[in-house]
Amino acid sequence: MINVTKTRTGKIYCDAAKRLEWLCVGDYGKEKNIKADFLGLDKKIDGVLHTDIDITKKMVVTISTQRGCPMRCNFCDVPRYGFYGNTTLEEMLYMINHALIDSSVEMVDRLNVHFARMGEPTYNRAVIEAAGILHSLNFNLLDIRDIRLPAKFLAKTVHPVVSTMMPKRNKELETYLHDWCLLKNCYYHGEAGLQLSINSTDDFQRRGQFAGAALSLTEISGICNRLPSPAGRKYTLNFAVTHNTILDARILSSLFDKEKFIVKITPIHQTVRALESGYDITTSYDKYDVYNQFEEPLLEQGWDVIVFVPSKEEDEDRITCGNALLAV
């Protein structure tokens, strides 16, 4: 049985028997919730006003790559659920399929599929296979391994995204990232994303946040230097921030190539675990100052920077990972 939680931007789904959780949401539009000078979006965003969502413009489906997560990040609620192994290729297609059917639309301008709900995707090779299937179908959707996909669903653009915490115990991490970059550059001709969760340029602060399970910045930099140059959009260094985040633009510039990477700044969401860990969280950050202190030094160093601002309603709807299964 699939449990459905309606939010003001979409729906969260969970199948407790299969230990799966996924969501399908719309987007306010980049003019309303993103500041990115290099894209011509230079307005400082002092809070995002909630409006009705047109899901046919941009649909975001975020699926779980694992049942729970083996990482122990101290800002995330998923570790409270436990860890029960990888999801299968069929289960990933099942989550995508269900979200598309339940959306009740037949065409979207853009479909983003994020392999980023529960789990660390680089531990699951089936993620790359699933992204390949999405591309090869070209959304003339057919039956795949007894997973019935909707007969009528078209997306003008399909954009799969892998978000990774760069786990140090994953001995196949670099090979995985090279394979994903090959898919991005050659299969999708650039229309795919790779996002690395960095959060801080201070390794001591990072060890606390990622419970010592992520590689050091120097180790991450070494891997990134060996990645191929990206076709299309650059790879992303993601920083989920609070007022206390350490983000030294000079350190970042010394370790990462601006021709390969952009920086994305978002707030740390108000999860139970983040509050227990003592994060100084201001829900929705309705003043731009908290972002500006990080953005300005990065711009001065020549970085392309995206600042993504959620609405108060998105935080209140608890769309962060793990909440649906924890509530069952």
C-alpha cells in the first residue's frame, strides 16, 4: 500500500512494505527562488512567496536509491529510520512510474529525476542503469521488466541528477563518478547533473556534519581534478549553510576548478536531527543576508554561484528525506 502525503508543491509517497520513499513536486520558477548572476538572475531574494505550482513547466521526481542510508549525517533524519540495503533497478523505475502516473499530466517541459531521496547513490550501480533507461525510452514510454509506464507521457527535457556525499568507504567511488560523467557528457549531451555535498571548507566542521564518513576536501579535490570536463552545465559543489558555516572562497579556489564546477548555496532544512545537533536554523531565511555573506566572497573569486531559496511552506511541509516512512 502506498501512503500519500500532499504538500503545497506536490506529493510525498512511501511504501512501508518495500521500505521505499519518493516525491513529486513542482517548482516556483527560477525567477522566484534562485539568484544566479551568471544566468542573469541578479535579484536578491528576501524570502519566497508561495504561489500555485504549474507542474507542467517543471516536474521534479526524487527517488530513493537505498532503503534508509548508511551515512550518519547529523543534519538528516534518515539515520533514525535505519538502513536496509539498496533499491533495485525495478524499484527505481517503479517509483518514477508511480509519480508520473499520479501526476495526471501527459506532458511537461522539463522532468528532473533526482537520485537523492534516501540513500547514498554511489553505492548503487543500478542508478546509472536507470538513468540510461530513462534516456533510451525518450519518453515514448514502454513496458520495462514488467513495470508498466504510462502510455502517454512526454517530457521535452529529461534531466537526471546524482547527489553524493562522497563516502570514504566506497572503494568504487571514483569509477562510479567517471561512469556517471560519461553518461552525462556522451549519452545526455550534458543534460544531466552531478552534485557533491560539501557544506563547509573546514574539514573539522565537515567531520562533524558527515559523522566522519565523507572524504576530506583534499581527497575530494584529487578525484575532481581527474574527472572529465563537463558538457553542458558544470558540476555542482553544494553548500547547505547556516550562519555558522565556514565557507572560505580562497580555499575552495585552491582546490577546485572553476571551469568544471559551480557553487550552490542552500539553507540546512529544519529537521529533527538538525535541531538536536544545535544548528542555528532560521526557517526559510526570509532575509538575504545569510546567503550574501557566502555569495559575495565567491563572486569576488570568480565563481559562478547559484543561491536557492526555499519557501516557508516547503519547510513547513517537511519535504526532507525520511519523514514519510518515519511517520508511518
